[in-house]
Amino acid sequence: MNESREILELEESVGTYLKNVPNGVIYIANSLKEDELYKGLKAISDFSEGMMWLNDATRILKNNGKNIFIDFTKIEIYLVEINEGLEKEDYLLVADLFEYEISPFFQAING
């Protein structure tokens, strides 16, 4: 497989992932609001790993001439706020962050 094909596949994977993020964050919010903490916390862990992958993937794409902009500074702020809420065991706050901040952020990216 040549490098340009790998880049195209990565670009497609990023696009698919970004389309799925809003539904995933609503799943997290609903899980936390319904006291399904295990599901919600597992999904938060998956979200965090996904954001690391997304950051790496967009960096690779940018280095290969693809014009992708995602404000990772904003995502980092969300992750700090999520961690603070989790430390306080304020799951409603964390759910609200996912539902009212993070979901619209990714919906806007998807246009």
C-alpha cells in the first residue's frame, strides 16, 4: 500500500469518526444521567483515547497537505473540566458538559 492511499484512508477514518462523536457524547451524557456509571465512565475513557487518536491523525494529515482544523485547545479545556467533575463525583456536571458543550462543538465541525 502506498503512502497516499494510507493518507486517504486515514482522512476517511477521521471523517467517519467525527460524524460518530456527537452520538457518542450524548450516549455518555445519558449514561451518567441514568446512573449507569460503569457505561458512562467506560465511554469517557474511550472518548479520551479517541481524542488522542484524533489529535495524532489530524497532525499526520496536516503534515501530508490535508487542510483539517480542529481546535484541540478547546478539547483540552473540555477534558480538564471533565476530570474536575469526575474528581468531585459530579456526574450531572460531566453529563451536561458532554451534552451542552462537547456535542455542539463536534456538530459544528461536521457542519
